[in-house]
Amino acid sequence: MQAQTLSVTGVDSPAAPARQRERKAVIACSLGNALEMYDFTIYSFFAVLIGKHFFPSESAVASLLLSLTTFGVGFLMRPVGAVLIGRFADRKGRKSALSLTIGLMTLGTALIAFAPTYQQIGLFATVMLVCGRLIQGISAGGEIGTASVFLMESAHTSRRCHMVSWQAASQGYAALLGAGFGFTLSQVLDTSALESWGWRIPFIFGLLIGPVGWYIRTRLPETHDDQAPAPAADGFAALWQRIALGIGLMASATIGMYLFVFYMPTYLITALNYPQSSAMAIGCLAGGCMAIITPLAGRFADRYQLRKSLLGWTVALPVVLVIPAFYVLGHTTQLYVAMLVVAALVLPSCVGAGAFFSLIMEGFSKENRALGTSVSYSFGVTLFGGFSPLIAASLTAAFDSPMAPAFYLVAGGVVSLICLKYYPEHKGRE
């Protein structure tokens, strides 16, 4: 019976043990990555309250801008983490690197969760907050690329897009959980309680990343066993040219992610005067789209072996839609209309996520894959995404128009389309 089953499934289908390893890798990386991104992005959902506690100012706009600047500062350390942890993952293994990122993220989150306010200890409170963000940045810089590579290397070549899509889906779960926390707290706590201590609850919950993440990841199988430094198979010039194109590819996706998912609640509250609960509900919707649609779209991309052809559409659509979408957001008070608009903006990046990360990782040889992917992702996020909330808020204030952030995404989309044209495609590369 066993032999008959094998003959029916064919040699190209993964065997049962391989499927089990894939499921274990998905659970471990998705849960750990979701917790990592939850800790790193929960800050954005409470930026207004954090600004009041750590950046007191007579101007509410100035306080918010300083808070969002600290959010962006964490991204400055992402390239550092990408280089250090990415190289470590290529030399010592993916498993050790993923365990290291867990510890760093826990430390950074603890500093933010328990930092006294400016009113209590003065400038030292602000220093603690910034240090926590910097440590989180180093961790996140090494986490995304290494986790994505681990998922890819754990998968059969015919299932890569689906496997890798769970990395993006996990960020959706993180956004959904963070927005859900914000929505729930805004419903069960009064304004004074939320501002004084309630905002700390999501950060304290995020400390679960330590024991849970470490336990899961120490039980993962290693996918990269070379313990000694391997020769660079790509060549120095080709490697960094590919990294430069990968950074440009990140522009549209990362600007869209941080504008539509993580900054949108703040934008709706401060620029369009939406109530806190409605803004958080829209954040939940955006995170839910990422969590549900991304893995399904990954299966579709695998079935038809899509990379560049799919990405051409998913990068171009937000460029076309974003200006009319922001116009609608600025001229409606109906929550369901705003939710439809945000869903339409998030949908293209959800559909293309699996193909996007597969294309980037297949562009690098295995010897440099964690480094190349981590640096491409982290520099791209730092340059185009990390300061997206700050840029969006600054543009809105400078031009006194809620339409202003849309033009930032249009510029990023053009950059990504150019880089997509020249990025090499190596489907199924080991």
C-alpha cells in the first residue's frame, strides 16, 4: 500500500515527512515572526499616547512627530542587524540566528514596556525608550530575512511561494493583534486609564516572545549545515548589484505596508478626526487581509509558477489606486467606506507577497542568501518604510492636505517597477 501511494503521488510531490517539516517550519517561523513584528510595530498603534508621555510639548503635532521619529529610529538599526545577523546565519546556521533575534527583541520590548515617563525621571525616560527601539531594530533586521530564508529552504521547490508567504501573513497577524489590542483597550478602558497605564499592556503581553519563541525555535531542524565560511558564489559586484535592486524592489511594498497598515490608524485619528475605535477597526481589517489572503495567493503563485508577471500587476495597482483612495478617505465619514478603501489598497501587496519574497531570495546563492535577503529587506524598509509615518505626517502638516501621503507611495511604486524590470529571475534555485 505504501509503494502504491508513492507511485500515485509521483516523485515531485513532497513525502509525508517533508510535509511535516514544512508545517513545523511554518508554525515556528510564523509564530515567532508574528510576535517579533507585533513587538516592533505595536509602538505605531500607540504613537499618540507615547508622544504625550515621553515627548511632552505644547504642540500635539510636535509631540506626535517626535514619537514617530523614535519609531523611525528603530529602523536605522535594521541594516546593522541585517548585516551582522544575516552573515551569522550564513556561517553558523539559520536556527541559531533565529534564537538570537528572539532574545534581542525581548530585551528591547522590556525597556519600552517598563520605562518610566518623562514626568517621572525626565530625559532618561526618553533615552530608555530610544534604546529599546534601537535594540528592537537590530533584532528585526536579522529576523525577517533569516526567517524567510528558513521557510524557503524548508519547502519543496513547487511550494516556495506558499511557504514564504507565511512570513508576510505573520506580519498581518501581528498587525491584527496589535490593532485588536488597541480596539479592545479603547472600548474597556476610559481615556484617562488608557493614557496613564493601559497603553503598556500590549507591550507587556509582547514579552511572551521570550519563552514561547525560544522554546519553539530551539526545536527546529537546521536547513544550512555549513559551519565554516563558504566562498561567495555570487561574486562581490553581482551580489551587491542584486542587493541594490532588491532594496529598490522593497520601495512600493514597504511604503504601502507602513502607510496602510501601521500608520493608517494614526492618520485617521489625527488627519481625518476618526474616533479611536473606528481607526483601530480599520487597522484590524488591514491586518486580517494580510493574514488570510497572503497564503492563499501564495498557493496560486506556486500553481502557475508566477514571479515577475504577477508582481508587475501588484506593484502597479497601488500606484493607480492610491490618489483616488486618499481622496475618498478625506471625503467620507462612513466607516464601511473607509474599510473598503483600505482593503483595496492592501489587497495587491497581499496577493504578490509570496512571489515577491521568492523572487528576491532566489536571486541569491545559498551561501549568501540570508545576508543578501536581510540586507535588501532591511535597507529597503529603512529607506522607504521606517520613516513613512513621519514623512506622511510631515507632508500632511506641510501641505495642509490629507492627500499628501499618496504621492509618496506613487514615487515608491515607480522605483519598484524599474527595479523589477532588471531583477534576475531564477525559479527553483537551490
